[in-house]
Amino acid sequence: MDQSYLSELKRLSGPILITGHTGFKGAWLTQVLQKLGISVVGLSLPALEGSLYKRAKMLGQIPEIFGDICDVNVVMKAMTEFKPSAVIHMAAQPLVLESYSFPRKTFETNVMGTVNLLDAAVNCASVGATVVITTDKVYKNPNTATRFSEGDSLGGKDPYSASKSAAEMAVTAWQHMSQLREGAPVISVRAGNVIGGGDWSQDRLLPDLVKGFHEGKEVTVRNPKSTRPWQHVIDPLQGYLMALNEMLKGNLEDSLNFGPIERSLSVEEVVKIVRTSWPSDTEVVFQQSDNKSESVTLELGSLRARDSLGWKPVWSQEEAVIFTIKWWDLVLNRGTHPLEACNLDIEHFIEQVSNR
């Protein structure tokens, strides 16, 4: 895997702005960019208690603004103050089940927040490219184990998936306007079920298992036969950076998928890997959900990213689960500082990329 894009990103005249930098993926990306010596700034809501950002004591590590992307003035302030060379837009309401409780706020954040960001970025003279992170759940899913590619139909029944699909429509509109004005390019990128140390979100498989095993409390797991394209957070983050660099060079794509090469693992298979990595007598109870909106199967194809960027995942799905559980074991059971645990994963990832 060609790593020349890193030196090119280091030469940017301004920083990379991450929206949602206090979130799980945003906190990891911030650390990756810092580790690589690439200038980074952040715009986000304040971090939630228990989040990786809080655990790792990341407050003040980079220039940052705290505010809601639904407020266009906050977004404009970030553009004016930071004068970023590029934007990676991660700020979102990312939880499917929470979207049922707060559908309006989910749409406001995921659609209008994205609109605010796109409009500000395209009209900011310093911005050379914008990468908008959506999700594998933007695809219209008939549950036929289809491996989705970028040209497949978009859709979504639950408020989260529907809002992300709507955000994709906004991206398409701003791509068109940017081309008409010969402005900075915009791309949407879609990853699978991203996992890794530090994710403490509610109603997610790995965090729920970690909490249960650590506290010795029974864990209820939904839909054991459902499959998802699991991947360690660093893998798609590398893809996002590679895509950004290509956009800055004028090599345009409208969207890219970043997912595993092998077939998606089932929830039950992931639980077995976790049990092997963190032996525990804690009982896991499998329960079939009656929520008809949850997808039974999800498969994500990444041929376009491989062909256009030379990207492919460094870690398999099994390795992604193992590294996630190892991170939590180091932090919860062995007293390792979360930043150190993240750096160990980043260093190991970089080493494996270099040895390819």
C-alpha cells in the first residue's frame, strides 16, 4: 500500500478540520493525524462521559471549537478561524436505536448539519476538498446478502439510515454546484460496522460485551444470525485520508466504500471471538429482535477503493475484534492509559502497512 499520500498531506498549507472530533471515530482520527505529524483542528459538541475523548483526556490537545453543526454560525466560525485546507465531516447522530427516540434531531443533525458544513466548506477559499462520512446503511437493503457497491440504490427505513441517505443527496447536490463553480471537490465515504477500543456507545455489540464481561453482568445480544461488515476503526480512517489526498490532487470520485474483503461475520461469530479473547463466565443471552427495520445481512464491496486508491483493509474482521478486546483489557484490567493503548494499535497498524 503506497504511503506517499502521508507526506503530501503533511505539506498542506492549513490544517485538516474534523467535525465530530470528540466522537469515537473523530477521536481516533485526531490521534492518527497527530501520530503522523499532520496538522488537525476540531469542531464538535462537548464529549460525552465515558467517551474515548474523555478517557484519553484529549481536551486542549488540538485547536478546537465546541458547538452544534446545526448552528450555521458555529460552522462559519470554524471556517473563518481555522482556515482549513480540507474538511473531514464526521459529526452525526450515529445510533440506530437512538434515532427512533429522537428522529427529528437525528434528521436535523445528519441532514441539515451536513448541509451547513457543505455550504460553508464549498464557499471557504482555503478548503481544497471535503470528505463526508456516511455509512454502509445508506443502501436500500432487501436482505439478500448482496455486496453493495457505490452505484446501488440508496434508501433507509429507520430514521438513522434514512437521514444518512438524505445526507448523501445533499452531497450529490453540492458536488454538482461545486463542479459548476469549479470549486473544491466533495466526496462521500461509506464504511462498515466500525469497532475499536474506546467505543462506549449504548446498544452496540462490542461495548455491551465489554461492559458485561468487565462487570460480570449478563449480556443480552440481539439477532445472533445477523451479519455486519466489521472492521477496525483505523482501516477506514486510512481510506478516508487516501481519498482526501486524491481529491486534493484533482482525481475525482463521487463516493467510495471501505469494507472487509471477506464475508461479513455474524453477531454470534463475533461473540465467540470475544469469548476467546477475553475468557469470561458471564452469560450471553441471544435474543431475536422484533424490529423489522434492522437489516439481517450487510455486505459492503470495496473494489472501487482498491482500484482507485490501492486501499485494502490491513486487519481482518477477526483481528479487528481481537485488537478491540485487547485495547479494553489493557485499559480496564491492566491500567494502561487510553492514549497509550491507542498508540500501540496505531504503531502496530503502521508497522503492518510498511511490511506489506
